[in-house]
Amino acid sequence: MKRPKPSYVVRPETAVLTRGFDPRLSVGSARPAVFRSSTYVFSSPESAARAFDIALGRARPAVGESVDLIYSRLSHPNAEILEDQIVPLEQGASAAAVFNSGMAAISTLLLTFCPPGTALVHSTPLYGGTQLLLRSLLEPLGVRTIAVDAGDTAGLAVAIASTAKLRLVFVETPANPTLRMTDIRSAVESARRHPDAPLVAVDNTFLGPSFQHPLQLGADLAVYSATKYLAGFSDMLAGVVLARDGGLVATLRGMRAVLGNILQPDECWLLNTRLVTVPLRMNRQSKNAQRIAEAIASHPAVRRVHYPSLETDPEQCRIRDAQCDYPGGIVTLDLHGGRPAAFTFLRGLRIAKNAVSLGGVESLACHPRTTTHSEMTLEELDRAGVTEGMVRLSVGIEDWRDLLADVRAALDAIAPAG
Ligand SMILES: *Cc1c(COP(=O)(O)O)cnc(C)c1O
């Protein structure tokens, strides 16, 4: 008698090392090989026809059927390995699609699910590129966009309930750079009550996949700039979308083949090697950031430190406790003395580098109002709370005592402590 395979459930850190890669398909290599081909040789003309039927949605693969690869813009082995191996990191995901940047992932998602004549509700502020995409491409194409301030739970519910032809609710939480949190579960509940059954997508770049789990909270899609924490070394661009429903991912892959923005084999291989250390890096970054945020909150140069564990607003604390496991590696300082103070601080840093981007093993700092958020109007910046004295710090994996000394010295250059 054939014994059933023992079923076992492992945690994400184990699954990412043991699931989704079959060494036999890489001539026994313990880690994936790189397949750089642009095109694949068919096993027979019939298999070629079958592969096209499946790729173009005219047929569905049978259980256990091995389908020939076609052409790398559609898919390739390294994309498939990466997509299988990243799924265990995102709680609740069943499938993933990889793109050649975070913006490629976001633009493909919006173009796929928000056709002309439909509407989209989103939190604000958004990542600058996403905001520009809405304004310069989606709106001219005839997609109505409705913005709701980050953290405004009641406002988001009203906007969702009162928007006709709503196809997508797009939430970025915590917001960049203010770290204001938006209630994912409440957005999902409002979307479920809407007659058009809009999808809910969460840009989970800042806290995911280790500390925030949108799919577990009911969201349909989790979106990443994998350039940040997933890749983790500030040396590549990538984007990922994960979903509970594999059908949504299949639809996205179809649009990806049309737009031609799949992640290339070498980049897939590189990102694949980084997945196994995501929880290690993110845990260290969050611990470092928390120690620094808490230590400098009372420095005389500091007006306020924006950081989830230092939050005092009851509604923000409620959202944090409901959806964030740990506060994460981004600390935003609001300094007394406006832009001159912020620039003095940036010039004074010796370890943290003055650069945009975030999530890498090295600490980075920037002035959002004049860089990452300079596309916004002055009115939008003020409304979103992006002040002249604001500096966003992406905390790396250096020794936190050295980082704290670096930040303190740069703060002392503005206003010496005691
Ligand atoms: C960086 C970033 C993006 C865009 O990702 P790219 O990889 O730079 O294209 C989108 N959303 C957030 C929150 C980001 O930080």
C-alpha cells in the first residue's frame, strides 16, 4: 500500500529555504542555476501548440502536466523559481508575479484592474511615482481617482461606499514619509460591502513581508518595491505582486507579457538569493530603528519623531496594534529649524549616507520635501504633514550604538543636547 506523504506545516523562515525549488530541474544544483535564454526549444510541434493554448488562456493545464516554456517575456525558469520561493514569505499568498521594478508592478496592477471609465480610491500621500502614475497616465486615460488622507478610517469608508464603478482600493501603509497608518481590515470590509466588489491592494513595501500581512487581513493583493527590503542591498530594482487568488496573478502575468516588464533572469536569481535573509535583516533593522527612535525623541533639536512605537494618537495606536507586528526600520525626524536644520543634520551624518531609497543593509537619510516628495504641490505637502524640517532615516544593520552616536552628533550640530 502506498503511504500518504506526511503533511507538515513550517514557518516562513523554513519554507523559504525548503519550498518551491526542485534541484532536479537545475541538474542537481543545490541552489538555482541562471537560465539566460530568451527562447526555449519545444519538445514537439504539438507541445508548442499546447503551450500557446495555455499561455493565451485557451486551455488550462491538467494537474501535474508539464508545459513547455515559450519565450522569456512570458515567463522563464528563474522567474518561476523566484515566484514559487517568495510565496511562503507572504502569509496568505498562493501565487506571485515578478516585475522589473516596483513601479512596473504597480503600473501593471493599475492598468490591469482599472480600465478607462472606472474609479480607484487610494490613501494619500502615496509613493511619488505612484502619485505621478495616477496623474499623468491613469487620469488622462479616464480613470477617476479619489484620495483619502492616510489614517482617516471613517473617510475611507465613506469614499469607498460613495464611489460608483469602483474597481480598486489602493492603500499604502505606513505612508511615506510620515508613517501614518491606514486600517487595512476596515478598507477590506468597506470594499466587501460595495456592490462592484472592488479589489483591495496594499503597497506593503515599508513593513512587509515580515511585519505586516495584508492578505491575512483580507486584502486581495500585496505589492512590493522589492528594490527595498526584499533585495536589501541597494544594488538592484525589482517589484512583486502576491495574491491569495492565483487567478488574479495569472491575469497580471498576461498584462506583464504585453507590457514586457518581467524581471530578467539574472535579477530573479539575485533576488532569490536575498529572500532567505529578509526576516533576519528586517528584524535587525527594526530593532536598531526602535532603539534610535526612542533614544533621540527627547533631543532638543527634535520637534517630533514619527515612528510606530512612539505613536500617541489613539486611532493610530489602534491601527498599529491591529496590523503591525513590529515598528520597522524607517524613522522620520521632524527637526526644529526647518530646512536649514534638516540640511545641517544630513551634512553632519558620517555613517548614514544622504541618498533616497530605503530598506538596504546600509543606513540612508534624505530630505523628502526637496527630493522624494518634490513632485507634490506645497499645499499637498502641508496637508500630508511633509514639513521642511523632516528627514527620513532608513536604518541599516550596522551596530546600533554607532548609528545612535552618528545621529546624536548630527543632531548636536543643530542644537547641542544638555
Ligand atoms: C520605492 C517604492 C516604490 C517604487 O519602487 P521602484 O522599485 O523604485 O520602482 C513604490 N512604493 C514604495 C512604498 C516605495 O518605497
